[in-house]
Amino acid sequence: MKQSEYIKGAKNITHIPSELPIVLFMGRSNVGKSSLINSLTNRKNLAHTSGMPGKTMLLNFYLINNNFYIVDAPGYGYARRSKSMQDEFVVMIEEILIKHPKIVGVVLVIDFKIGPTEADLNTYEFLKSLNLNIIMVATKKDKISKSKQLSHENKLRKQLNNPTNLFVVSNLHKENIENVKNIILKGVKEYESS
Ligand SMILES: Nc1nc2c(ncn2[C@@H]2O[C@H](COP(=O)(O)OP(=O)(O)O)[C@@H](O)[C@H]2O)c(=O)[nH]1
Ligand SMILES: [Mg+2]
């Protein structure tokens, strides 16, 4: 991902560009979505990372290699957001995934240490039901001690029913980022030639 550029924040589906393919990043607030986008693009602060989760309700668009968009969706399951706002958000995401003409796939970001929450599992099931390409990324690998990382990863794989694409990464140490980058680029390429 040699070139990356923030394009805009979109409030809803009518403000979404449709000329290029989209890779949608989803995950709970504070899980490390923005950090992952920074890691993938090799930028320190392309996507805003913060300790104040759930502030934005915008879909943030990042143009990558002048070729596709990474879209950072607002985090789901944020407790301090009102129920009606949560519902509105879920409907918006569903609408995009169902109606947007060029969805390459979804990167579902979870917290390696915390493991999949009920909201994560519900989202995962929903994405599977839409037959989308799903890339699971578990962040914050560095928060588990080295000696326990492998068994922790195996447990996670079991919990998720052995997903085809699961990557355990650390944004802090830039560990395993390259593999995520490659699978996204491969997905975009295959999408374009299909
Ligand atoms: N230790 C550690 N912290 C991380 C990692 N990824 C993100 N964080 C931290 O987790 C917090 C939330 O990250 P952010 O990217 O803003 O999450 P978002 O709300 O999903 O976009 C920030 O304080 C990050 O520095 C990681 O791999 N390891
Ligand atoms: Mg963020």
C-alpha cells in the first residue's frame, strides 16, 4: 500500500463513492481498527487513533494506491451510544454491504486478548450470511505473553470454528502486518479480474 490518502467522512450511503472497490473495516470501538489502518499504510496518523472510542459516526474513506478504498466504519457495540443510534448504525452498515456495487470484502477486527465478544460473533455470523469475503484480524497480540500466544491463538481459532482467514497481529510491534496487507491486495486484484 504505497499510496494512501484520507478522502472524506461519509454520513450515510448516499455520500459513498461507488467508482472504486471498497474494503470495509469493522470492529468494536477501541479494538485497534484505526491503528491497523495506520500499520497497513505505514503511516503514523492517517487514521485517527484515540483513547476516546465511539466519537465518530462517520465512515472514513482512505484511498489506497489510487485503486481502492479502505473504509473505517464507526465501532459497533459502544455502550455510551444510545440504543437508537446503535440501531441506525447497524442498518446503515447492512445497507452498504447489501447495496454497494463494489464490496471486495470485510476486515473484521477483534481484540486478541479479550477474544470474540457476543457482538463480534453476531457480526461475524451476519457477514457470513451475506457470503462476503471475511478477513479476521485479532489485534494486540503483544498483550499476551510470548509463551502463551500460540495456545491462545489455537483457542481463538476453535471459538471461531477454524476460520479460513485469521491473522493475529500487533500494531505496537508491527507484527504480522505484511500478511494482512498481502491478503487485502490479493482480494482487490481478484475482485478486479472477476
Ligand atoms: N498494545 C497494543 N495496543 C494497541 C494495538 N492496536 C491498537 N492499540 C491501542 O488501542 C487503542 C485503540 O486503538 P484505535 O486504533 O483507536 O481503535 P479503534 O477505536 O478500533 O479505531 C489505542 O490506545 C491504541 O494505541 C496493539 O496491537 N497493541
Ligand atoms: Mg478508530
